[in-house]
Amino acid sequence: MRKIEFALADIKRQMDNKEKSLTLRISTSKSHFCLRYTAKRKGKLDRDLHCLHQVYDLLENDKRSTKRELYYEHKAVYGNQKYLDSSIKSICELLNESRANLNILSCGRGIIRGAITFLVENVGVIDARVQEVLITDALLFSNIISEADFILVVEKDTTFQKLMDENFQAMFPRGILATSKGYPDIATRNVLKMLSEKRKFPIYGLFDADPHGIEIYLTYKYGPTKEFAEGRGAFVPTIEWIGLFPTDFHRFTIDQSQCLPLVRTDFVKIEKMIPRSIQLGEIVVTRELDWMIQNKFKMELESINMCGQEYMARFLIAPRVMSIEKEIPIQPETIINEYHEDSQCSLSTDDDREAKDDDYIDSDAEEKFQNMIDNDSD
């Protein structure tokens, strides 16, 4: 709050002195970040000052507010939600604080469904077992009821809906499915990080076997390449990549027609990502990127759906999650062969699923992944 008080007092002094160029800063030190405004940027200055006053009010009164609520408080000033968003980003950089630390909540694009229930203050019970739940910052402050064994994050909404249509919840009654519908927003990353830290849920990621999909995985795990103060700390270091790997082309019966040629922008992105993956120690990512360059094609997750009904859940998700739970290094080709040949590894039948309907609360929490899929033996 002292930073804000200094900034407001300093800008008032500059205005009183009728300085032509104004600077919003938290210190007179030149090493600190500052915002500069010329006469042509008077509108931006007005919006940033209103936003700064709103943030001060939230912190002083220990309140939380959504971006939408802040916008409607001064709708005439902001004019459009995007201008408030810009001011929030500027203020976060100025104060060197994340948006969450300034008590500003956001509604992300992400959704979650599965074996988890949130008890949210002033909202009530939000049961993800029976409905898709929009991921917002409000979930960060909720109480959680869940006996889930894992969270699966998928890149796109189409994959999310496909898995739901193919009875993901029946196959994995103790699983949670989530997506940010593309590039992961701050709210989704923060909520997943909270679930990983607070409830120790293992988190697995399923993304396209292309440069964008791999970049999205790295963003979930480490944050964006260029991090802003607004989203500082919004990453999920425990997430594990389980596919789709570019090398999965040889492991599954994927038709050649599903392979898309790499374009120039793909090669540029890969060349930028390889040094980062090496620096981060992501050996598998480096290997898969190198394989992609050598073979000059990419694949989307939808390509594996062409292999058959429920193929993604049965022959990609289940074996790979199972191998991680049992601390076995992922060797997809071996797992797939065993999965086809071993009759004891079949997924749950309709009768099995009915028998598990009441397992959500009463099941033995120590039976970790054995109950992830309803079968007699893993």
C-alpha cells in the first residue's frame, strides 16, 4: 500500500507542477519500473489512476473483486473491458505484484469436470461431478471435497468434449478432466497449481503433437517465455506430459492422412523451443522436437480418434497414467501390446460402473490408482 501511496502523491505533485510528461512510479530510483505518459496518452493515465485507486481500496479493506466488477464501477472511464485489462497489467508491473496479490479475481476460459466438489463462499456448492465448472480465481479460496486420483489436462475443448462424450467419468470415476481451451490463462494455471499443492493431485497433460501443443505444455509447467508480473507464479511444476508425442505415429495405427506438414513458422518455433527445452532439462521434449524436425510433420490429438471409439482413453490415457502411478517409465509401445493382450486390463463394464456409483465418498482412499478404472485387476 505504501507503494501506491507514494505513486499517487508523486503523480499529484507532477500535475501540480504542470509537467508536460508525467511518470507513474513507486520510487525515485531509476532502476524501478515506471509508466510514462505524454499529453497524447491522457486517457491511458486517467484509466491507470482509476485502476490504482481501485486496487488501493481492495487492499485497504481486504476485499476481492473480479475484473468485471471493477470495470462496471467506472464503466464511463474504461469504456471497454480491454482497457481495464491493460491498466491492470500496467499496475501489476508498476507494483511488481501478481494480480492475485492485488485481490483482483478473474474468470478464465478453462473448465473442469469430474470427481471434485468446490464449496465457494457466497456461491455455495459447485459439483463438478454433475456439471462443467468454469475455472475462476474464486476457486482458489474454496473448500474442496474430492477423492480423485489424478487430473488430466487436455489442450482443446474439442478433446475435452470428445472424452466426455465417450464416458470419461465412467471409465475414470476418480479422475478429473480440465482444459483451458488452448493457450492456458492465468486463472486455470493458478487453480491447477493450487490443486496440485493443496491436495497433491498428480496432474497429466495431453496436447497436440505439434510445436504449439508442446509450447502449451511448457507454459503450463513453467509459465510463458516472457512472464509479466500479472501472472507471476502461475505455473504447474508437477504436470507430466503423457502425449500425444510426435513419435506416437509409430506406436499407434495413425493413418498417414492425419499427418500435417510442418510450415515455415513451425520450424521457426521449434528452433526457438529446443534451446529452452535443453535449458529446462526437458529431455523428452527436446527429443520429440528433434524427431519432428527430421520427419517434417505434425499431428493433432484428433488423429488418434480415427483409430476407433474410445481409443484415446483406452490405449493412450489409461496405460500411460497407470505406468506413472506404478513408477514405470513410459514405454508406450510395450504398454499398448500388453494392454491389448491382457484380458485383466479391460475397462469397466456397465455392471461394474453401477457398482461404483456410490464410491465417491466411501471408497478406500488408500487404493490409489487401482480404482481409477473399474476393473477386477490392474
